[in-house]
Amino acid sequence: MMYEVKSIIRPERVAAVVQALHEIPDVPGLTISVVRGIGRRTPAASAAAAEFGETEMAKLEAVVPEQLLQRVVDTVRDVAGTGRAGDGKVFVIRVEDAVKVGSGARGSGVL
């Protein structure tokens, strides 16, 4: 079984999280995006962000085999966390199948 680990974290924590994930043997590739979203308003939010509730975060996405799932989730949580509100979230989604575009290979072997 494969799982997508989708993490929304503070942009300044991306480098540390990526480095920590690279230290886990057999972790496949990772997609990194800069995203904007609307979250809960907090008193610490900037005036401009508070007006619309928007914030800029980083989204990290990786599809991992079941045996790496908990280690990847724990690593993201431990390294991305600062102890402040707004550190982000980690979502785990079951992946039913994967297909390699070039060869047509299917399943966890494409990771």
C-alpha cells in the first residue's frame, strides 16, 4: 500500500524538513510548492494578512510505501514544528495506484 503525505508548513522550515527527509533511506521524491491559503485569524497575523486571512505556506508532497509512512510523518512534524500557532498540518491519503508515465509501470514499484 502507498500513501501520500501532504504537509503544509512554514516556508522557513522547508530546507530543514527536506534535509531530514533525505536522511531517511529509500524515501522517494518530493514535490515542493509555495501556496497561499486562508486559515484561522490570529492576533499575531500581519495587518494585510489579517484583512483577508491569507497566509503563504509551503506544501510538501510525497508518496511513500506503508513501511515509511510513520517515520515520514513524524519527521515532518518534529522538524517543521516551532511550537507556535500556524506551524501547519500533515495529511495522509491512501494511494490506490501509481503509473509511471514513460514506461507504463504500475504500483509501488514506480516510487
